[in-house]
Amino acid sequence: MTRSLLLFAHISGMLALFVGLALEWICLNAVQRAATRDEGLQWVRLARVVPRLSGIAMATIIASGLVLGARVGVLGNAWMRVSYGALLLMAVVSGPVARSPIRALTRAADRPADADASTLRTAASNPILRLALRVRIAFGLAVVYLMIAKPDPPQSLLVMAIASVATIVTSFSGQTAQSRSVEGYQ
């Protein structure tokens, strides 16, 4: 019974993490496309909830994962160590790396109502926000794969390398698509 509850918490935490990432993606896109300041503010308000959801999800994932790993005796396995590193990288990217652009978006939202939507769109268009989101999605999916496949050390590192390459490729393709849409807008 306890193992089932821990596994349920672990999987629920992962689902909540990906719901938070999807909400963040939707909010950033919606703010960038907002026609009015009020429309953009609604999405910024929703985006302010996402870090809480993601933090609770990450804490649930780590706590239940550590207990499950200890019970099964896999805490020292390579795939677990690589997963720890990926989770740490995800935390660094969502915290210290993305903190400044997120604060800029929050400051733009807190400005007086006489400002237009362009300040919000500009703040939401910061490439660091997109990169941080892509890193967290790619590494989150890689961790899910590691938890399922439980590969040996070289394969575990290969999975992370693939996640890194996927992040880089999608970042370049995202920049070209975004620059085309900005050029088309002008």
C-alpha cells in the first residue's frame, strides 16, 4: 500500500510538473500575442501561479523518488545519478537563470495601466524564458525516459546528450520562426 501511494505521488508530481510547463508555454505565447494590456495581464496573473505549482511538483517528485529509490535500492545507480543532475539543472534554469527575465515581465505587468501591451509582449519575448522552458521540457522528458528504461551509465549520459541537442535544435528553429513572425508583424 505504501509503495503504491509513493508511486502515485511520484507520477502525480511528474504530471503536475508538465502541466506547469504547459501552462508556462501557453501564458508566454498568449502574452506575446495579447492585443491589449488587460488581455496580457490576465495571462501574466496565471503565469505567476506556475512557479508554485512547479515547486510543489518538484518537491513531490524528489521526496517520493528518494523514498522509492531507497526502498528498491537504486539510489546509487547511474540512471538515478544522471536524473539527479538533470533535476538540479532544471532547478538552476528555472531559478537563477530565468529569474531576471521573469522579474522584468512582472515589473512590466505592475506598471500603471496607461502603458500599452507592447511592454508586456517585449518582456515575454525574452529568449532566456523560451530557452529555460525548452531545457526544462527536454530534461524532464529525459528523466521520465531514464525512470522507465533504467539504462546503464553510457546510455544514461547519451539520453542527456540527446536532450541537450534537442534543446539547441529547437532553440534555433524557434528563433528563426519567431524572427519571421516579428518581421511579418512589422
